[in-house]
Amino acid sequence: SQQGEEDPQALSIQEGENATMNCSYKTSINNLQWYRQNSGRGLVHLILIRSNEREKHSGRLRVTLDTSKKSSSLLITASRAADTASYFCATGNSGGSNYKLTFGKGTLLTVNP
Amino acid sequence: SQTIHQWPATLVQPVGSPLSLECTVEGTSNPNLYWYRQAAGRGLQLLFYSVGIGQISSEVPQNLSASRPQDRQFILSSKKLLLSDSGFYLCAWATLNEQYFGPGTRLTVT
């Protein structure tokens, strides 16, 4: 069953604006990850936040995690046209050799020049 | 550095025909390997994963199968394709936490 659910399903903004995407999940997790997918391509790992972390930064990306609300947000600051892509959250429930991720349906971000 | 390859990039097959998609990984040993399917505009559905040679776990019952004949080779197969098998198939390998995806195969069953 789908674990992560991204919101909104689609987001259209102007270049230079900030983009915020949200992810909700249902069960307890070890970590939550965000991936990016350009149209027709494979997914690229962006950032991982562990269940004992509340906020993490990587360049123009800022991820927050609220385990009490079972939710996460991805903020992209000063967006660029090249940020246009689908963004997925994925939750990890176990470590070790049987590690699996459960992906949401994604948010399609369009950044207009 | 690690690299993951998938082929073919695109494939058009008639209903009832067999399927074989191949995925190979370079630059790492004994990786966890995964096959996902992505329907148009949707998220990823985990089909199979493997923690070692000959070890396959199936997540969703269907007419697909997977095999891992070598440490860094993962194959997705079908004896008879259905229309519903159309989609974008992604192979991935994993470190302890992160997954790294191949470029994908676009399969259209006609």
C-alpha cells in the first residue's frame, strides 16, 4: 500500500519563487527521503532525513520532518526553470539487508521562466 | 564510482509476447537490487527486490518474474505480456539507506 502521499499533486510557480511540497505517511519510519524525477528519466536522490532529525538543509533544499504529525515538507528556495520535475517522498521502515522504500505518487513542479 | 545500466530504453511488444529487461550495476558488490514499475503520472510500485544471487522477493502478484543470475545483474521477465504491463520500468540498487536508479525502460504493450 502507498505509504507517502505528496501534496499538492501539481504546483506551478514563477522562477525565483519558493516551492513547498508536503508529504504525509502512515506508519513509523526510520528515515524519509526525497527524490526528483525529470520527465522520462530515473529518480535522483536529493536528501535524507532521519526520524530523530527535525530539519535538514542541502543547498537550496530544506526538509522538515514532524514525526508526531507523520509529515514532511520539502522547500526549494529561489526556484529555477531547471527545477521543473516530479518530486517524490519515500519512507524507509527498516535497515539492513532487507531495506525497502515506499514511494508516494509525487508532486509535479513546474517553474515558469 | 557506481553506475547502473538498463536496456532497452524503449520497447514495443504485442500482447502475449515474452519480455526480458536487463539491469546491471558497476562499481559495487553485493548490492540490494530492485525493480519498480511506474504507470503514467503515478508513483513507483515495487515489483521485486533481491538481497543476493538467486534471492528474489516478490511484492505484487502478477505475470512478471525476476531473476538474479549474477551479483550485479537483475532481470525482469514475462512469458506472456498483458496490456496492463505497459509502463516505465526502473531498476535500482541500494546502499544502506539510499537508492540509485537506472535510466528506465519504457514498455508499451500493444
